[in-house]
Amino acid sequence: MKVENRCVYVRDRAPQEIDELRVAGGLLILLKDGSPADHGIIRMATDVYGCLSSDDIRYISIVTEGKDSRVLTIIFWDDEDYEEALGLLKHSYKSVNFFEQNNKINSYAVSISEKQRSGIDVTIFDTVVPDDMVECPSCGALNDRDPSMPYCLDCGALLEL
């Protein structure tokens, strides 16, 4: 799949631009100008613990398994590229568990990876916002839906009530 707009692959806090995602058997290959990105070959069928995604911020975070667990994040600038890539991954890697998240996706993925490195298996859940709560558009914290307090109690951002 060719990426039409800007797309960045982040591994170990090192960002790299990519312009194509290619499925080859159990592998996901992230390419820039026809060549694989640095550490851009991911063994999706065997080495992935879970795949987290956030429609709000167009992130796909792949958490690898085991003592060397890492968070591999693909950030899309365009909704269509993001949706097409997520659909491609879900269709191509049916053995991988996919989970919908909010904009705290990165910190959640990192905590899962840390537990993997420690040998602890965790259960990943989709993020669900209860009707009586509102998610902060800035930091992702859940706040009571209270018109008298329209600001996030964690970061102070204006809430969308």
C-alpha cells in the first residue's frame, strides 16, 4: 500500500519517514523510496503481542513479544491513509489482536511492552469512555461530565462537553 501523505515510523524514539507498507507472508515491510526503513521489517505473524490503534490521532502501535519487547509506532497525517493501513493489517494478520485506544495510546503501549520484557503477560482492552465521562482532547484523561467544571483536572485543557 502506497502512503499518499506524510507517514512516520518510530522505533526506540527514532522517527523515519516511510511511503509504503507492504505485506509479505507473515512480514510487514515499511519502505521509503523502495528500500526497507531501519528495522522496518516486522514479523507480524510470530513476534507481535498486540496492535493498538487510535482513530483520534491516527496512530498504530505494534507491541512486540518477549524479553526484547518494543513499541513500533506508525503515525499517519491523513485519515484515509490511516484507515487503509489499519484495514490492511487487520485483513492480513488475523492472528494478531487489535485494540482501539484513545490518545494515551503511546503510554499504554509502553507499559505493555515493559511488562513483556519482565515476563508478565497482560490482557489488553479496548478503551471505552462511559457516557457520564468526557475524555480530554489534549491528554486523554477521563473527567466527570460536569458543565460547572469544563476543564480537564489533569492538564487544564478545555473539555468538549
